[in-house]
Amino acid sequence: MSSDTWARFAQDPRSPQAARLRASDRDRDVALEVLGEAFAEGRLDHEEYDARSTAVTSAKVLGDLTPQLDDLVPDQSAAALVDR
């Protein structure tokens, strides 16, 4: 997973302006895909995957998705530090 993951959303869910916007089915699908990859890589156990995927499926606004993904997807600013 790369920092480009955040660009796959209609609006970046980390943005305070976008956090209150309604999440679309596509936004939830992106989040579920990230969770599936993390589970397949062994970064989430089955119980945590189930809890997070339930939260993503029931997310109403983009800001609801961020807590489920923020420890799985690198932040662009952190990625920029590695490139130096």
C-alpha cells in the first residue's frame, strides 16, 4: 500500500473539509480493498479485520474511514522524508 491510496478516494478523507462529506460506495470499496490487503499481508488478524471492515461498511462520511486506515497507509509527508 502506498500513499497514493489516499488519492483513490473521491476526496481525501484526512482533509478536514472532506471529512464531513458523505462516503460513496466507491470510497468504501477502496477502504475495504486496503483492509483486505493488510489482512492478506498479516498486518491485521481476523478479528481486527472483521471489526474494521464492519466500521467501513457502515461509514456514513469520509472521516469515518480514516481511523480504519491511518495505521495501514503511509502519510505522504512521511513518504517524502524517506525519499530524501
